[in-house]
Amino acid sequence: MGRQLTFDELDTPLSETTFVVVDLETTGGSAEQDSITEIGAVKIRGGVVLGEMATLVDPGRPIPPYIVELTGITTAMLIGAPRMERVLPAFLEFADGAVLVAHNAGFDIGFLKAAAARSARPWPSFRVLCTVKLARRVLTRDEAPSVKLSALAQLFRVSTQPTHRALDDARATVDVLHGLIDRVGNQGVHSYSELVDYLPDVSSHQRAKRSFAAGLPRTPGVYIFRGPSDEALYIGTAVDLRRRVRNYFTGSETRGRMKEMVALATRVDHVECAHALEAGVRELRLLVAHAPPYNRRSKFPKRGWWITLTDEAFPRLSVVRTASSTSVGPFTSRTDAAEVADTVAQFTGLRTCTKRIPRGSVHGPRCPSRELGACPALRGGDVTETEYEPIVDDVRGFFHGRHDGPLRRMQDRITELAEAALFETAARLRDRTAAVGTSVRRTQRLAALASIDELVAARPSEDGGWELAVIRSGRLASAGIARRGTHPMPVVDAITAAAETVFPDATPFRGAPPEELGLTARWLASDGVRIVQTTSGYGEPSNGVGRWEDWCRLARAGSRSEHQ
């Protein structure tokens, strides 16, 4: 009862869409404190009235005098009228499968939802259309200074005048709805979704480009707006390609850049995908390949900063653009990467001085002092290459998930500072510790997925089937879907046989792009995902930073609350 409309139904022509126009009279303006005294509803399709429903409702309380004066409904008139808990099931059955329409829908639907809650009845997921909002979109201020029902009834010369009685007002709203639909029908608005998305400032030229969406499938995928020279202007994803692209030409997209892009577009290409994961991955790859000017995130799609151990006798942490086998990242900001590197060095004893030290030499002599303190490696005096090696191993072990010692030392220092009442210093270290934990954990989590040569996973789809993905060294190598009633294993075998060959490298993510790897990891972590087959176990390091996830989340929350 009252199910949500499907995408196919959203695109049903207005002439074939069933509407139930409803109006209420109440004891006051509060849905929580007042009650319904009368309900009137008219069911229409294609301009034809299919049925009407009207009844007084006993609110269980006297009618306030000002309501009697407004509506003419008295307490005596309601003696013997049914209570709302008896009326509501009949109304829901009457409106089942239709789009609910009301003038100032927030008021009427709010009262109906409150009535459902009082009777412990779930409220169905109706689609709702408000004629007040629609009138404000369709009519100019000069034409309709007021969008009250009485004013619009006069403008559209309705057959039934509103009288502050439910059925009369519902009938008047029917005529207003038809008048508003007539106004936009010659501007390419022919379905419910287009009506809801309608904005009057969309040019006729822009609406005419709706034909770009005509041949697109109603499936997940990637769409590409092409410009006059066949260049990619904008790339996006959709669960329903036709509906999403058509919305660009009906006004639901209000960003100035998008309007400019649509004006330049000469056609729309598409790549049909099995499911949202494949669409997301293909979008990322196309953004890298084309760098379309109207996608903000495609401006520098490959850029990022990594923290890595240098290859020398006395390694240190360096912030670089290219990852190595012992790296953490990527970071969007070089400053953030440098701060994490400094924090790790401070609590491991790794040197921060940048002078290159030859093999066989000693760290310490002539080590330049730093503006914010001495090099951490100076704490124990001069250090030989052999004495320095355990410090480097400590950092490598921390990055690779063999232990979490640096974080424990940071936590102990936070406790010492707090006990000494140095709360601001403790808070700053808490934030730095959370930054270290978050970045190292992200690297370990994504590296764990990238370390698997091949993993096949399945996620339940909305239609009762399975979304399938073949992931090789962190990259999506193949995707498919097993429809409801179809045995999934033959599909798994087929997409595995057709999967892309991947050649990994020696970096933490084995060459997989971090954004793609993160998208895939989030898909694998979503509800219902099952591992079908894998070449090795899928899990983060048991002694890694994963156990610090809750601590880091609370630390970030504390930092946000302090800065509000």
C-alpha cells in the first residue's frame, strides 16, 4: 500500500499518471496538537475524475470558535462521525499507488502522517506534489502575486470555488493542478519527474536538447557530455542513465557551471555498466583520461602527496609525489603530509635533518638545529648506522602493520600532558595523533585489498539478484550481474574468464589508483557483500592501526566540537 514509484512510473506521461488530490480541515495549525475534522479527496487520471472520497471526522474535542467561523464545521456536526483511526485505512486504500497532491502539501501530509503515527500505522512512501510550490515555479509574481488557493482559483477560473470545506477545496485544487500542467506542457514537461523538476528559467533551447537522452538505457552507467569539437565537457554516473541525463534539460540542475555546460553540449555518450561500482570505477578512469573542464575534481586527478622513507644510510621521512614500497598516503595537502611525517619522526627517533650522511659516518656532528626543536635522532647523542637501523625498522614495522608502538607512545604523552594540566598542548597532540592514525590506517586498509591477486565478491541487488565484481590487485577487472532466479556461479565463471589482466608494481597499492581502490573497498564493506573466491585471505594486519579506528574517530569529533 502506498509504495514508492519506480523509475518507470516516474517517467510515465502525465496523462497516464494517477493523482489523488487531498484537502483537510482541522481544529488548528499544529499536526501534533490538533486533529483532522474533515477529509476530502479526488482521484484523477488524464483529466478524468476516477472517484471521490469525503467524510467528516470526529476529532475527540470541541471545535474552536474561530475554526467554526472559518469552515462552518461545528462540534454538533461531528457527533457520530468516525474517528480518524477508522478513516485513515480507507483513505490509504483510496490513494494506493497514486501521487498525492495538496495545496500547501506540508500542512495536509503532515496531519495525515501524525494521524498514522497516533494509530501506530506506518506511513507509506507516497510521492507528493505541492501545488503551492509548483505555482511559484510556473507563475510569475506579476501574474500571481498570491498563490493562495482562492487567488489561483480565480486565475484559472475553476469550476468549483474553494469554501474552506475539504471536498470543495480538493475539487478546486484539481482544476488548479490542470491549469499549471497546461502551462508547462508546451515546454517539454510531459512526465511526473519532469513536472517536479520543472524550473521556469530553463530556456526552450535547453529543453529541446532533451532528445540527447532519448536513446539512453534506464540502467546504471556513465554519461559523457560532448562539446562542439567532440571534447568531453562533463562526466558523471547514474543509476538510471536516461532519467539522470534528461534532468539536465528540465531544470533540476541549478548550478551555473552546469547550465553553461549544457548550452555547449552537442551530444551525450554513455557507457552502460552492470552496477554502481563499475560505473564509479569507469567514471574515475574516464576523468583521468579526459580531464573534462566542468568536473571540478578532474583538474588534477593524479596528484597527491606521499610520505616515504628515503633510500640512504640514515633514512628519513620525505614528502614526495611518487609512492615507494614504504609509503603512507596519499595526502591532498603537502602540509598535512609533512605534519604527519614530523609527528612520526618525533615519536620514533627518526631524523628530520635533511643533510645527506655517507655510509660509515655517524649522525650527530654538525646536525643543524631546527626552528621548532632539535632533530629527534639527537636525543641519544651521536648515532652510528648500526644503532640507527632499529629506529628505521620501527617505522617500517609501524607503516606495514606489524605493531602500533608510535601511537601508544603518543597516547602516553597525551596522558602526561593532561595530568600536568597542559590541556591545549594535549589537545594539539591528540589531533596530530589522530591524523597519523587515520592516514596510516587508510594505507593499511587499502594495501590489504591491493595485496590480493584476485578476489571475486557478490553483493545483493535490489531486484533479488547479485552484483558481481572481479578485483585483481586492487583494480576492478570485471563486473557483472546475476538476475533474480539466475544461478550466479556461471556468471562468476564468465566474468572471471573475461577479466582484465593486471600487472601490479611494488608500491603499497600495487599500482591501483587510490580513488578507485577506496571506492572498491567501500563497496566490499557495504551490507550483504560475500566473498565468492579469493587467492588469499582478505584482512588488515592484526597488529596494525585498525584497532585505533574508534579512538581516532572520537579524537576528530572532539576536535570539531572544540572549534565550533
